Amino acid sequence: MTATRAHAFETSHPAVPAVYLGGTVLIAMFALQPVLVAVSLAGALAASLAFRGVRATLRGLRWQLPVVGVICLVNPLFSASGSTELWRLGSVVIYLESLAFGACMGAMLVAVVLWLECASRVLTQDRVLELGARALPTVTLMVSMTAQLVPQLVRRGQTVRSTYAACTAASGTKDVRHAQVRMSDVLVAWAMEDSLERADAMRARGWGSTEARTTYRSVEFRARDAVALTGVVVFLLANALLAYVACSQWRFYPTMPQLVAWWGYVPYAAQVLLPTALELMGRSRWG
């Protein structure tokens, strides 16, 4: 399975996936309860497989899983709290509760990172511009320019490096620092020249000539988008309330209570699996 264009929320206004993904990330960040963290991580992995593909997901897990292990093992060294002693390392006592807290923190971090990566697939640059071009024109311009110019600067750096490597007269020095400074000089001069041309082009197109900026809207906010956005907000608020109830009844220290089956986990599972279901439905519809 390879990454393709996202079908989830494709026919809806960008505000709908923006609110959904923003709410999902916020709940994933603040709902530090083992079942909720596990459900969020499972939904994030499913969405990553659907949006980004198996290869990209596994490539990310190569550094994400070690992060979980590091946080899980390091947390007992800084937070030696709990009641279930596992073993002692000199004067340091390792408690089960500290390990569980570190594991949940690491899994929550990975889940949030995966959700943000999936959000970048759904909320593409043009959809983000659609959201903020009228309300925040300057900020939107800065974000879009950064998203465009940073990869361009990286490509130009590779071009300059390969050009110096191919030119025997320019590659005589063996000093790495001198070569990096020389490449930076070329990149800065290239970027400044390009910025002047870009500024002239924007001024010629009327940027900043009026206080209100007109924008082209490729997607209209329709009645069904309002219904979908209302449903998403209600769904998020309900799951946030259920997550608050679950977190208020859970504690890591000094002892962890026993986890029990609860119907409140089902709506949250439906929430985190929604983008994967929409993506699969979209692929089956469009082939």
C-alpha cells in the first residue's frame, strides 16, 4: 500500500476536517488514560496506514517506537513514585506505576505525531489557504511561502553542492567549514535575488494595494457543511466529556485502579476510526 491523495473529507469544506482533526489532536494530548491512549494510538496508526501507506508508516515507527521505550524507561528515574516496587538500581527504586505513566506518555506522543502527519495529508496547502486567506491574509501568505520556499532552498543547496563537486577548480579546498560557508553565501545571494523578484511580482499583482483582499474560493460553505460541522463539534464535545469522566476516575499514583469495560470508550473509538473509514469508502467509490 502506497500513499495517495486523500479521499477523506474530500467533498466537504476545509473547516470540517480542520475542526475534526484539531479536536482529535487536543483530546489525544490531554486524555492521559491507558485505554484512551491505546484507542487513540490504534486510530492514528490505522489513519497513517490509510493516508500515508505502509512504507511511510513503518519508516516513522523506526524512531517513534524507540521514543516510547526511552520515555518509559527514563520516567522512573525522574519520578520515583508508586507503590508496586519492581526492582532497585542502587538508590533508585523502579515502580510499576512510573513505568506505566512513561509508557502512556510515550504512546500519547506517538499518537499525536501520527495524527499531525495524517492531518497534513487531509489539510493540504490549498485547503489551508482556503481557510485562512480572507481572515488572516498575511499569516496565510507567510505559511504558504514557507511551505514552498523551504523545500526549494533544500533543493538549491543540493544543486550548489553538486555543482561545486563537479567543478574541480572550486572543490580544491578540503576545509568542510569553509565549503559550508561558501555554499551558504551562494544560497543567501540566490534567495535575496529571488525575494526581490517575488516582491516585485506581488506588487505588480496588487498585493497590499487595498485593505480588503479578494480571494478565490474553490469550495463554498454549503448547508450540508454546516450540518457536518455541527455534528463534528457535538461529537467532539461528547467525547471530550467522556474522556474527562474516564480520566477523572483514573490515577497512576500511588496505585492504579483496575481497568473495567465501559461503554464510553466506544464513541471515542468511532471518532478515531472515522477518517480511516471515510478514506476506504472514498477509495472504493473512486476506484
